[in-house]
Amino acid sequence: QIWNAGEYESHGRFISDLGAPLIDLLKPRPGESVLDLACGDGALTERLAASGARVVGVDNAPDFVAAATARGIDARLMDAHALDLPERFDGIFTNAALHWMHDPDAVVAGVHRHARTGARFVGEFGGFGNVAAIVTAVIAVLDRRGIDGAARHPWYNPTTEEFAALLAKHGFDAEDIALIPRPTPLPTGIAQWIRMFCGLFFSGLDDDARADAVREVEDLLRPSLCDRNGTWYADYVRLRFRAVAVAA
Ligand code: BEZ
């Protein structure tokens, strides 16, 4: 997945906007230190910092780190699977990122290494059943081309039980954890969403073949994800959690 801050601004801004209520769940306080894990272009990091907390953002996409830095954020280029910062934090925040992590075990272990005892770990990402209709349609369209789309499924979408067990394994008590269905209007439509986020499914297809495939996916999804006014929705299911770090 290649992240481009300009494209995200045009087509993905709703993702950070929808993550804003998580800040209330974290309740950052002046003087605290907060890590924004996979901070993207820093739109939410900026709001976290407005609480008076000292915020550090990390992201593995150079374009996002540059965009966050341009907002005045202390943003560092770092893979969440290999967190290595010289401090521990009072709060760790993450929005719409953990579903991209291929080794969540390594990520949560690293978060715990960077958490003070009693630190809050708060976040939201795609949980079990997230974008199920979209995934099913993409797999069906790839199947027509003799491609095993299921084998290319790039996202981590655990149940609450599975994620709570992962948190517990790495020293976090999950105080709050829930799956929240959230059909989400897509301001620039489903084809754009697929082009932006489903590149890994379509790798190896040339531009024309890709455009045909996206059109077919769109046709399959229209009856279930496009309303009578022509507004497209993504069938998001968020896994929202609040956990507290216990001593290692
Ligand atoms: C999500 O926010 O759930 C998501 C975004 C892009 C691709 C897959 C899931």
C-alpha cells in the first residue's frame, strides 16, 4: 500500500474525521505524553496536541510524516512493527491503522514496551466483518480472472475476543472493547475507495484490466452499498477499544 497525503486529503479525510471521538475516550491531559501510532497526515495528532499533551506521531509512510511535520507535529518515520522510541508514554492512540498491520502481535508488544504502567491504549480499526461486502465482491471479480483473491486479503480484522486476548497477552487490560457497525458514506464513491485501498488485491493487473475489474466490483456492490440517491457506503465495522497497561 502506497500512501499519498494529497490523495488522502481528497478522498480519505472522512477516516480521520470519524476517529475524532476517540480523543474523548483517551482523555489526554495537559503535561501528559501521548504516542499517535500510525499518525497518517497528522490531522488527529494535531487535535490530540490541542489538549495540552505532548504528542509524538509515528508512521511508516514518508509522505504522511512530511504532511504531519508540516502541521508542526513531532512526527517520526517508523514502522509500528518495530517501535523504538527513547521514552514511555501516558497514552497511546491509534485510528484506522491496526487493520493494516501484518503482525499485530509485534505491534501490541511494542506498544506495551512504550507504555508506562497505567497508560491508556485507545483505538479503533476495522474489526471482524469489516468491509465484508466489498471484500467478497473483489474476491468474486478476481476469481473470474483465475486469481485467488482470498489469498491476497491484506487486512487484520479480529473479533473482540481475539483482540482482547492479544491485548492481555502483552500486558493490557481491556476495559472497553466492542464491534460497532458503521456504514459510512463515501464522499467520492466506491470506485475511488477501491482504487485507493485495494491495490494489493489487484497487483499484476495492468491499468485497463484494473479499471475493468473495478467497474465489475462496483456493479456487484451497487444493490447493497449504493442508496437511492446514488450515495455509496462502505460497510465498515469498527473495533473500538480502551485498555490499560499493567506492569510487565
Ligand atoms: C478501514 O478504515 O476500515 C479500512 C480502510 C481502508 C481499507 C480497509 C479498511
